[in-house]
Amino acid sequence: MDALTSLFAGFETALTPINLLWALIGVTLGTLVGVLPGIGPALTVALLLPVTAKLPAVSAFIMFAGIYYGGMFGGSTTSILLNTPGESASIITALEGNKMARKGRAAAALATAAIGSFVAGTIGTLLLTFAAPAIAEIAVQIPPTAKFALILLAFVTISATFGGSPLRGLISLAFGLAIGLVGTDLQSGQARFTLGFPELLDGIDFVTVVIGLFAIGETLFVATRLRKDKGNVIKLQGNASMTREDWRRSWWPWLRGTALGFPFGAIPAGGAEIPTFLSYTLEKKLSKHPEEFGEGAIEGVAGPEAANNASAAGVLVPLLTLGLPTSATAAILLAAFQQYGLQPGPLLFVTNGDLVWGLIASLYIGNFMLLLLNLPLAPVWAKLLNIPRPFLYAGILVFSTVGVYSLNNSVFDLVLLAIFGVIGYGMRRFDFPVTPAIIGVILGPTAENFFRTAMQQSNGDYSVFVTQPSSAFILVIVLLALVVPPILRARARRRGA
């Protein structure tokens, strides 16, 4: 009942005219960037961090939440009409949805994706409403040793999840941790990794790092691979709509996809890739029309899209209750919290309850807005795919530069932005995932703080991490996450040989 009372108070915050306007702006921007290939919610939120620094925190996060959910909705349009998944979680949607579009069923594919996203997003937000406070109450009692072990688990599993190589993920993480250590050590007062530059004594602004690695790096990467043709965009005739048979075949995949997606998103280092593939496999086994899979089965769009959006709601559980991001967008949202001087975690529900519950309430509102935007306006969103990509990325480059300069009016920040942009391009060029680096920059100082607190409480006794049951259990999982996958891959190679 406390959760319901708090949620109603959150609706009072979210339903004010100004916050409704920010929610509408957020979902519209989110759908827009989801439709445009190569531009996702993580990049958009990163670009808006300098712009929203002067906004009230509640309004800013309501807009960010709209962008986050909207990006999930809009991503299906690109996958279905252009056969270009904006992220790995949309691969299955592109596989089946584009085949449906080529058969003249683009409207049905877009409709089942949009309605499935609404169903999964609403159920996922409902689960978030009741799960987050319960987890927050437990999280208050977690000792610093276990909190450090949890962050270590997130480091290891996120590095292994993003990208094709766990080793590249760990190297990216190490780079991010090194950047996070730049500046003055608050405990000893010593300068670390400043290279003699006084501008680095306060550390490197995470906004500069995020925009450099994400926005500038992506712009340079696209510029080196830009093709003159626009791709084969399938035209959409009429609004997104479904027949009665489509509804009958989509309902259970929506619910099963939601049941798979939310838990994977809520697990620290979960993500949306695994549940979407599991949903696709499950629907193929349960379908009465297995011969249609690979040729345009509607269940192959409905289930994975629901899993994708349910995991998006699940990702907010560890972010809000433990301060652990499990996706690229969640990492940027964590940076946004820190920009406002807030630290997500169990105490956030006590110290900033109006912000948390206003954010959760806005998810319900934004989800409903997205359904109204995506079904009747599907032809409008489809036309955005014809915008020349050079114009888009030139705009991103200008917006990034102006945004970073406006933070401190510093040319030194622009030099750093260019350096991180080149590094971000190199990471994409050689297939190093960017997300572990971002999470290392943001969570590195927090992990160091928990480690030092644990050491102070134990008078410098390192064995406290093993003798404390919860931290010992988590460290065992970390060890297994490092050791088991290479062993399994080695055995698979031997069998193949």
C-alpha cells in the first residue's frame, strides 16, 4: 500500500502541465532518435546533459525517461522498414519484421511491435513500482564490502556482455576506470594522472567523456563508412494496424516476452539481448506455424519486442535501488543523476521520493503517449528514414561541441572532447565496446569509495571481503563469470576440431 500511495503522489508530480510537456517532448524525441539509424537513446540523453543542467531535476528525468522508452518504440521502425537494427536487441525484430514488410505486411509488423512495447512497458513499469521499494529496503542493510562486490560483478559481467570479446570489454572497462581516477584524491589530497595540467585537478567532466566517446566517436565512425545510397526503405501504406488473426497470434507472445525480459533487465548486468533471443526461440517452439519463422512470422516480432521493452523497465530496478547501470542508457542516466548531485540507491527513495515516484509515474504516462504517437503517425516516422545521414551527423557534431563548451566555457574541454572522440572512433573501428568504458568512468570512483570504507571499518584487513558472507558469495559469482565462459569456449573449440 505504501508503494501505491507513493505512486499516486508521483502522478500528482508527473501530471502537472509543465511535466506533461516534458514527457511529450521526451517520448517524441525518443521515437525520433529510435527511428533514425545509428542514433539511440543513450546518445540522445548524453547530448542533452549539458542542455538540461539548468532544468529542475524532476522535469529533466521525466524527459529522459520518455526518451528511453521512446527509443525502444522507435527502434522497431528502422528494423522493420530498413532491415537495420539500431542495437543488438533489435536483430530479431529486423529478421522477422523486415520479411513481413517485404510481403506487404509492414503495417501489421509495426503495429504488433508498438502494441507489444506498450503492453510490456506497462507491465514492466507495474513490476518496477512494487519491486523497487522492496529491494531498496533490503539494499539499505548491504555492507560496503557487498556493495563493492556488486559493483565488481557489474564490471565483469557488463564487460563480457557488450561486444563480441570479453577481453576487449575488460580492456574498455580498464580504460574507463583509469579516466575515473584522474584528479585529486579526496583522502590524501594528491594529484593523480593529471600530467601536470591544472585543469585536470578536479577530474575530467563525465559529460565530456560521454559525449566524446558516444557522439563524436559515432559521428567519425559513420563518416568513414557513409554510403551515398539511402538503403532500401520499404514504403508503408496506411497506418499501423492488425487483423483479428494478428491479435490472436500476438497476445501470448507479448506476455511471454514480458515475463522473460523484465527479470533479465533487473539482474545487474542483464540486458536485452539474451531475453529477445530466448523469446524468439520459445515462440518458434510453441508456434502452430513454425514454417513461417525466418519468412516473416508475426510471433517472431511480437515476443522479442515485448522482451526488449520489458527489460528496459527492468534495467531501472538496479539503477534506482543499487545505483548499478546494466545498459548504455542506464549508465548515461546515472551520470545525469550525478550531474544533479544525486546518488541512485536505497536512500534515494527517502531523500528524493518525489523525484523517484514522479519518474516512475511518468513511465505510465509516457507509455500511453507513445502508443498514441506510434500507431497513427507510423507513416510520418517512416518518412524520417529518408533524411540524408550527413545532415544528421553534422548536426550532432555541432550540438556536441556547443554543449560541452557551454559547461565551463573552456577550450581545454573542447580539446578533451576531440581526444575522446578519436578514442571513441578507434574503439568502434577495432570492435571495443564503449559501454564498459562509460560505466568504468561513472562507477569507478563509487567502487573506490566503498572499498576504502570497507578497509577503514576492518582496520585494513582484506580478508573481510571473504569472511563477510554476502560479499564472499558475490565474489564467487564474479570468479565463475571470469573462469567458466573461457572454459566453455575452449571445450566448444575442441569439439569442433
